Amino acid sequence: MQRQQFTTNFAALLTMSGAAIGLGNIWRFPYMMGSYGGSAFLLVYLLFMILLAIPTLSAEWALGRRAQGGTVSAFILAYGEKRGRVLGYLLVAGMVMASSYYLVIIGNVGYMTAYAMLMGFGGDNNARFLEGLGNGPFQYGISVLLLGAILGVAYRGLNDGIEKVSKLFVPFFFLVILYLIFITFQLEGAAEKMTEFLRPDFSQLGAKSVFAALGQAAFSIGLGGLIMLVYGSYLSPDAPLLKGAFATALTDTSAALLAALFIFPAILVFGISPETGPTLLFETLPHLFLQMEGGRVIGALFMLALFLMAFLSGLAALEVVITSISDDADFNGFTRNRTIVVFGSIQTLVMLVPALTPSAIATMDLIFGSGMQSLGSALALIGLTWCLGKSTVVAEFGSGAVTDWLYFWLRWVVPFAILAIIGLTFI
């Protein structure tokens, strides 16, 4: 059966952007920026995005398009049948584990969205909200419903499922966040406080901040030899990889900056510290919405936009597993529909751990998120440049001085930078 492709380059951009943005940019980026040096962190992050993330993204697309398959097929092409299949299934198993806690977190966001719409925050509502958030079985039930919705979209395939929801959700997110920025800058003193916050203070920029910016650049765009590799296999043969990678990175970074432009002026006006950290979303923002005029509507809109983008990134994560396993059906006997049913059942069981033991999420994220996905990205680059070689890179990117530079950079610099990220993360 012929492999599906994105209908247009614009549809590909929206789908890639939906996969990349997710919680990494709307939740993680603002608190990382607030905690690690403000606009000084932002400048270093942008530098790493250009030097590290964009070349790696284009390389993962190239490997996926070359293999015309998911992670398992791509690693078999690069490393040979025996080693490639072992590495591919190892990374897919890591994605199953990472998806388990990520779906629980998206379920938390869905719960917060519904609560903001139906109940609002303030008074006894805040206590009831936190009580529900800490109710493991209840949050597990929400996560199972979310899993069913995502698998329903995946069942419809690329063009009728993933593309269609991406075309709706991504534009909606940008419209909502632009409206919220407009509302926020109507607050007295918002522009002045934001201008002061954006003034770079490089004295706050230590080694930890630089490492945080490096990790965020790799994390935010969805690198890992998994999501972007699979979506790369859906690109048409004439789709420009570097141009597409720049466009995706621009959309991805724009989403992060727009979220920051909504959150920071508001919290600064109301005297909330930008260094709140990971609790910024679930504990700080409800207090913010409570203080803002029209905060219930503003909070509901923001949470809905956040939930829809998180849904797309969760969909991308599950698509990795479904595609990678079903593409190897000649070996394992799993068609796409059978994979959806079996994998959905396994995922339902695995989600019990992070849902009922939230303290396990940090450890799972370190191993299966930061660790295995960074390793997967490095292995994808090594497979493309060291195993398949320059001829494959030229075939995917075209010949010329830019490709020569890109090949050198992807072969000798980026894989070792990513491996350094892994080492520093665990240290």
C-alpha cells in the first residue's frame, strides 16, 4: 500500500508545529525563562535553536523520508536489520513509557480547562480544584478518555485524522494567544514591567542557565529520533527540508514567546514571581486568573488553547508507536488497526503508574523523556551521517556548499553535543 503524504507543505507545517509546540513551549518555556535568566536565557536559547535544533530536525526528517517508515524501519535502514530493529523497538518502548506520564499531564490540563470553564477559580473552588487534581483514580479516568480520543484520531490516519485536527487547533491557538496578549497589555503598567523584564542581564546567566537553554532548544521542537522522524516519512520527495525546519522552528518559538508575552506581563503586574518554576501552570495561573478582570473567560480560553496543543503533541507521540510497529508488520504481524487496539490496551495499563504515583513522573521523565529521546536523536544523526553517509544526505538535501557544511555539522558536532546534554542531564 502506498504511504500517505501530507496534502500540502502548509498542512505539513501546521502538523509539525502542532507536534512540536505542546506543553514544552506553553508550560515549560515560560517557567524556564523565568527561572534561568529572563531575556538573557532567551538569547542563548535562540542561538541553540539555530545551531542545534534546526539542523537536527531537518536530519530526522531526511532519515524518515529516506526510510519511508517509522523509527524501526529507519533504524533498520541505517544500522542493519538486527541492530536497527533492536534499537528501533527500544526507542519505541521508551516512547510508550514517556507517553504514559505525558498523557496523564495532558489529562491534568484537560481537567483544569473544564474546571476553568464550568466552575472558575476563587474561594472554595480553588480547594476543590486541587483536591480533584490530587485524586489519582479520577485523573487516571480522564487520561483514559483522552487516550481513547487520541487513538480515535489516529485511527482515521494522516490526512483524515492528524492533518484535519492540526489545521483546526494550531490556528485557533495563535488567535487565542494573540487576543490574550492584547488583553494583558491593557493592564496598567504591563508594558513597562515587560520592557524591564526583557532587558538582558547577563550577570544572571551561569553555566546552569546555558545548559537549561540547550536542553530546552532540543526538547521544545520534538527531537528524539521518534516524532519528527515519523512525520518526516510523510513528507513529499520535493519538500525542502531545511526551509521546512526553519519554518517549523519559527512557529514553535513564536508560540513559546507569545505564551511568555501573555504570562509574564500579567504575573508581574499582580506581583507574582516569574521564578515560580514548574508549578507556574497548575498553582500560579489560577491565582492570576482570579485577580484579573474577566479572569474566568481569559483563563478558560488560555487553558483550552493549551489543551488543544497538548492534544496534538500527545497524538504525535502515539503516532510514533502506531506507525513504527505497523510499518514492521512483515516481521511482527501487526497491522495499523491491530496495533492501535493492542497498544492502546498496553498504554492504558502503563498509565496507572504515573496517575496513581505522581512522584514517579520526574524519574520517568529523566529516563524516558530527557534520556532516551536525546539518545534517539543522536542515534538518528549517527545513522544518517556515519552509516548511510554523505550520498544519502546529498540525495535528501541536494548538492552544494550548504549541504557540505550541514553534513560536517551533523556528523562531527551535533551528535556529540546531544550526548553531552544526556550526560549533563543525569549529572
